[in-house]
Amino acid sequence: ANYLIPENAVFDGGQITQKQLTVSNLALTSTKVYDGTTFVANPTFSFDGKVGDEDVRVTATAIYDSPAAGNAKRITVSYSLEGIDKDNYLQPIEPAAAFAGVIDKKQLRANGTELTLTKVYDGTTVAAIMESGTLSGVATGDGLGFNVTATYSSNTAGENKPVTVVYSLTGDAKDNYIKPTDDVRTGVIQKRQLQLTTASAVATTKPYDGTLSAEITRHSSLSGVVSGDSVTLETRAAYVTKTAEIDKSIWVYYSIAGADESNYIKPADVLATGQGVINKRQLGVSGTTITQSKQYDGLRTATVSSPGTLSGFVSGDSVSLMATAAYDTKDAETDKSITVTYTLIGTDRDNYFKPDDWIATQAGVITPKQLGIQILDLPSNKVYDGTTSAAAPTFNLYGKIGSDDVVATATATYETPTAETGKRIAIVYSLSGVDKDNYLKPADILTTASCAIIKKQLTISDPILGTNRKVYDGTTAVQGSITPGVLSGVLQGDVVTVGAAANYQSANVTTATGGFNPITVVYSLGGSHANNYYPPVNKQLWGAIEKKQLSVIGTAFPASKVYDKSSAI
């Protein structure tokens, strides 16, 4: 408070020099991706020397020596000042040495690349590019183009095949870029359809051989094989079925072979004709044997002992032989022809002609068949008739075939015509009918001695008695003559006479019948044939035996009696 401040003084020629600013901790991003410029982004640093809060700022600019991508590039740093108070300061001194830097090539990306991911096999791996697309990431003004190629992982036909898309860059700026990353997609190489240069030709007829195969008369060659590929054509022709028929379809079937055959589709199979023919195969036979004789059975069939051995059939086929044999007629004869007829059996029989039928012999024999008899009833007795004939038996005939026209007739005869017991009957058979010569008649038989010819009963007209009355004489004899009557029933030529005897039924006088006594006339026969007849039945007449008159001589009786109340003497 005791002093006064000095007075202000003004001096001319004074100078305030700019203050030097300094930089420390300078840091650079020394690597970048190519962007077409030399610019180094945002160096960082600290600076010192600013007074107070003056408005002064230091800016650092770093640049590559060229914009091209590369290693070991030089980066130069320069400073500048900004702010209201910048003129009061000197910018920091630039670094004495350049920094080492790197500009990396820029990775590009392709957009919109389109491929044809399916193709027909052509022997190459090339996939078609439909649209190359565009590049993204190219610095403005750079002269840059690109090419696209696409290749399959292999040239062979197949599905789900990797297809690699490869890009390449063109233009002056290409070294500053990395081409777009290769792209892998999935594609298909289709097998290539092969064609034929000419149609194949086939033989349309063959004999049955058990196979489907048909003969190829003209072969085709392939068209469409990629040059240098190893592919060959194999051709076969076949019927649709192996059986013998007409109007059969024959197809030609193609196949391919060779190292490259998997890249191709074989030519389409072709229907060569719908009118193919497989002719039936003729079979032969040997060793057929037959039985050359038989008993008549109403049939023409002959027995085949062995059908023989079949030859000419295809191994493995189901075909076998049946043989039948037949006589020329069914009739019993000698020197008959026998024809053998063959039939084929088995699932494959329709593919063959059976062996030819043939006449096995001209000396066949059918012997007559023996017929038999079952006698149902044989009348063993008859009444004497002067003959040996006997009643034919009733019988069943057995052994006849079906409805053959053959009838057996039996003739029965006694050994003698005389009436007697213990006789035998001979039965003799004969045959008639259209088919009789095919049979042997039943065996004739002679019965046991158990048959009889019964005497014939004779009849006679009423006898005539000389008298039918007599006085009782103690006998039954009829008195007087007896005329027997006329015999009836004696066979013509037989000698038979008749006699008669008459007797009362009782020798006594008959009173119960009014005085009549039955008289029985009994006949007797005579003559050489009398033993063959029964005499006529006894005849009953009526007669009478009168009481005989008796007389008494020398009767004596008592002249008196004691009274006894009766009149009896």
C-alpha cells in the first residue's frame, strides 16, 4: 500500500515465436485391405506443448507410398494444426523414418452366378454357365473384370455330383484383389442315350429248344458314343415265351459293355416281329412192348407192358410218354392187328409232337371169355311123360360184358325116361346172340343121383260090377264079374293094362247106412310100361250084404219052471 506500480511502457520490435508442439505415443494401423487409396485410417498419438486451454489441435495424416496391394510398403506420417490458436504453434516435427505397412488384397464376392446343373454325359467335366453374375467389393474406378468356369468332380454320369465354380480376375487392378471364393454345388450328369445305326433283323422261325433265344440275322452298331470312350453293343433276341406257338412276339434286347458303359443308356429294346413261330419238336420212342393176347373183355384195349423210352426232348422239360394199344376190333379172334398210340403228358407236352403211332403186331389174339352160371332153381322131379327131357333150371349168367348180346340157354335131360328115383339130370348150355362167339359157354353139369321121374297118375272110367249085392258070407269079396272101365293117361306107344278087384268095406251086414255097404274098386296095372304109372284111384261104389238066413236044429228046453214073475223059459 506504500507503493505505486510502475507505469506501463511500450516497446517496439518485440517478437513472440510460435511454440513447438511435440507428438508422442504415435500409433498406426499398418495393415489394411486394399481400397484403391493410400489412406491410413486414424493414427493415434499424444501431443504436448499446448498452452492452457488454447484452441489448437494436431491432426496426423498417414499415407502409403502407393494404393496397390503389397507387403513392405512405406507409410509416411505428416501433421497439421487446426483451431483458433493454431498459429501460435509449430506443428510437430514429422517422423524421420517411414513406417512399414501392408495393403492386403481385397476379397471379392460374386453375386448371381447361375449354372446349368444338369447335363447329358459328353465325356467332359464342363458345366454350362448360364449367368456369370456380378462382382461386389471393387473399388470405384478400378479396371477389373472376371471369368467363371464350372466343372463336375468327374466326367462320369451320376447324381449328386459336386460341381465346383471357379472364378478368375482380369484387368489392371486384378493384383489388388482376391478372386471370389470357389463355390461347390450339386449337379447331375445324365447317362447318354445311345442309338442304333441300323435296325437288327431276326430269324422268325425255329424248332422248339426249351429256350427263349432267337437267331439274329443282322446286327446293329452304336451311334452316339463320345469319341475315345470304350463302349460296345451286345445284342440278343428272344421270344416272349419258350413254348411252341405261332404269332409270337420276338424282341431284340440290347446291352452295352466296356470301360465307359456306365455313362450311357443302352438303345431301347425293339419288337422285331409279332409273327414269330416256334415249331413243335418231334419226339421219338424205342422199346415199347405190349401183351399180344388177352381174354375177351368187350374192349379193344391191349395191355402195354412198357411205353418205351422217349427221346428228343429238351433236358429239364416236364414231358413223359403214355402208350395205349388197341386191337382192330373187340371180338375174340386170332391174327388180329394191334396199334400202339402215344400220348404226351407233362407241363411241357404242348411243345412236342408225340411219336408216330404204329402197328405193333398182326398176330394179336383175343380169347373167348368163359361164362359162369349160378343156378337159382333146378326142378329135380317131373311126372313121367315118356321122354328124358327135364325142366330147364333158372339161373344167373355171370361173366357177360356190359350190354353184349349173348344169351345162355340150358337144356336138361334125364339119363332115362323111366319113372324112378335116384336119377341124374344132365344140364347142357348153349349160347346165342350177336356176341356169342366172344364167349365160352358155361360148363355142362351132371347132378347127383337125387332127382326123380314120378309115376304118372292114370284115370279110368267107372267100372261095371256084375252085382253089388250078396248074402253075408263072412268075406269082403264082391261076387260076380268086374269090368274095370277104360284107362286114360297112358302115353301113346306105352303098353299098360289094367285089372280091378272089388271088396266091401266090411264083411258084415251094414245097417247104419240103410243097408248099403261101401264097395272099393282097386286097380292094378300090367304091361311093359306099367312101372311108369300109378294105377287109377280106387273107386267107391255102393253095395249091400244081406243077412244070411239061419236055421235051428234039435232045440231042447225045460217044460216047466217055478214061478218067477217072467215068461222066460
